[in-house]
Amino acid sequence: MYEETTIAAIATAPGEGGVGIIRISGSQAADVGSRVFRMKRCPSFRAAEPWRMYYGHVVDGPRAVDEGLGVYMKGPHSYTGEDVVELQIHGSMEALRETLTLVLEAGAVLADRGEFTKRAFLNGRIDLTQAEAVMDIITARGSAALTQAESHLSGALSRYVHGVRDQLKDLITKLEVTIDYPEEDIEDLTRDEIQSGLRAIKGPMEELLARSERGRIIREGLRTAIVGRPNAGKSSLLNALLQEDRAIVTDIPGTTRDTIEESIRIGGVPLVLMDTAGLRHTDNQVEKIGIERTKQSMQRADLILAVLDGSRPMADEDRQLLASIRGRQAIVILNKYDLPQEISEDAVRALAGDVPVISLSAQYGSGLSDLEEALSRLTESQDAESGRALFLTNLRHVELVRKALLAVERALSACGLGMPADCIAVDLTESWHTLGEITGDTVDDELIASIFRNFCVGK
């Protein structure tokens, strides 16, 4: 068990709501809950049937604070693995605060951030990847992110890590037997057998890392840079997609001098839209900084929306922009379609390659549905992929898999150079230990504390 203290916190989000929950966990949860919650058909939570809801009142002496439902979940069959009581009352912040105060006065202590999930981890209910998945579910920004978080919570990543660690352990054991008992009549592993075993581990790890960038997109969203010349309609397009006046729109070139970021949901993956400063030659130092940031945003972007003013002949800046997106994931938008057009789709593709070209009027909204449909096709492919494969959506996991893979590659190199078995075993042991940090099997207390500090109170 984690420790003897009994903790409590408000488990629902701040603000008004129909229902609010006070969660109590620890060896004295039933006693603490019984001191503040009077049930109609049961004298106390100790006498209550576990996992059954009971109607009653939160009381402060003779005064009723609120009415609601109480449930007792007996450990180890609870979220934390300890005895848990949850009081479900009205979602008034005042009622929740007063009830929590009574619970603390009755013997509980206020829970730290993530302490309920931390106890679930330390009590062996879940491993570290599943604990982190809980927070990923809470913060999921799209259905693809939710799918992957639920996959990790169900143990998909844990099973993968445990499988690789078992393969490493098998190789390490065979090598150490050879090292420790050279005089015994035990058949040594051949170099080919060692290399074959290492390649069987290395291949899937490389594939998993190769998918890590898509994992980032699933978790954080598709970074989408809206770029083009001044007055091409970039800010108007951003406002049209957001359906609100987020960016300033004027006829004065250079109005947007910094990058504006907003998120929208189209399909299963969110788009992080970046409205950037217009691309043009200028002597204005502030505008120059904005243009440099535009170029940096383009480099970081997963998707580029190149906006051209279709009512004007193509300028040198337009040509340079189109040439720069060749081979990138991009959509070209011929804006101001309500006016006579001066730029053709053929002229665009001659410079940008085979990219989608959409004509629309950001000011009046005509053609916007075509752009949303094209964006939806992009996000739907990410969404569908998220349900078929395991992705690394957590940077901590990515770095640990990368570190473990490097150790395997060193072992392969050592094997190829004919180095002694103990040298190979050292690298394999490092890889085994590093992968254990993902699930928490070999993690230290400081890292555990750091991870759970990022959780919300009440979870």
C-alpha cells in the first residue's frame, strides 16, 4: 500500500454543473465519509454494500449542507487500489468547497496533484504508461488522440515494452550463462544467433520511432501555417475558419506582424492554425521580424495553406512561395474568387507540383466548404490510422525508446566487431533498464513525482 494517510479532493472541474464529486481515498475513507454523509438506509459506509449508491445528505452537525449520493468502493477493487468513498452532490462550487472542508476536518488531508493516480500506480493497479494515459484522455484534443490514449490505458504500450524487455532478458540471460560458467558443457550462442535476436528487437523499435512524428500530430494537432503575400486574405481565411474575428483585417499591407495561433477541430485531429506575417520585401524592422517568423513557421509546419490573391497576377513572392511548398503537404488557396481571376490552377501546379488547389472567397465564405472537406480528408486519415497502430504520443516515451534503440545498435556493432559477450551484455542491460523507465519498472522516485505533478488535483 502507498501510505496510511487518507486523502480527499474535488474530482470535478471548476465551475457550475449538475453534479460535483468529492473523492476520498485511504484506509479511513469509509470512516471519514460516514462522519460527513448521513445515509437514509445505511448507518455507515463500513456497513454499506460496496459499489452501491446510497441517497443521503452532507451534514455539518445538525445542519444539512446538500443532498446527493454516496458510494463505497472497497480496496483493492477501486481506482487507487485503496478504500474509496465518492460523494456525488450538486455541482455548486460553494457546496463542493464546504463539503471538502468538512471532509478534511473529519480526518482526511488534501490530495496533491495527481495523487489518486499516483496511488493507483504505486499500489500496482496500473503502470506508468497507463497513468500517463489517464492525463492524455483528460487533455485529448481530438478523437484520434482519445483513441491512442485509451489504447495506452488498456495496456497496448505496456505489452509492447514488456515483450521487448522479455526478448532482451532472454538474450542477456543466455550471454551471462556463457560468461559466468565457461567451464560448463553449455552450448554458446553463436554470433549469428545474437545478431538475429538483436535485429528482431531493433526492427520493431525503429518502426515505432518512425511513427512518433504522427503520434505527436495525433496528440498536439496538425501544425498548419497560413502563408502568403500581404492582403492575400490570410487573416480573413483564419477568421472564416474560426467563425470569429480573431485576426485584424484591413487593406493596409503588413497589418499582421506576428504569428497568431488558434485551434479548430475538423475531423478527428485538431488543426493548430498559424496566421503569419505577409511575405514581401520591406525596410520596416518590425515587419522583417514578423516575416522571419513566418519562414520559421513554414519550416515547423505539418501543413501549409498557401494563400494567393487570385484576382491579381502572380507576383515574384507568390512564385517563390509556390516553389517552396513543392514536395510538402500543402493546399493552395486562390482567394477572392468573387472577383475576376488572374491565376489559373495550371499555373499554380507548374510551380508547386501536384497539390490541391481550392478557389474561395474568405470574405463572403463561398467555397469554404471545399477547403473544410479537403482538411477533413487529411485529418480523417490520421484519425483512422490512430485506431490501427501503436503510436508514441508522449515525448518521454519517444526519448526512452530512442535511447534503448541506440543501446541495441551498440550491441549489434560490438557483436559484429567480435567483442566479448560481457561487452554486448552491458549494452543489452542498459536497453532493458531504459525501457523499464517507460512502464515504471526501473524508474526513480524523483521522476515519478515529476510526472504526477503535471496532473490535475482530483485525479
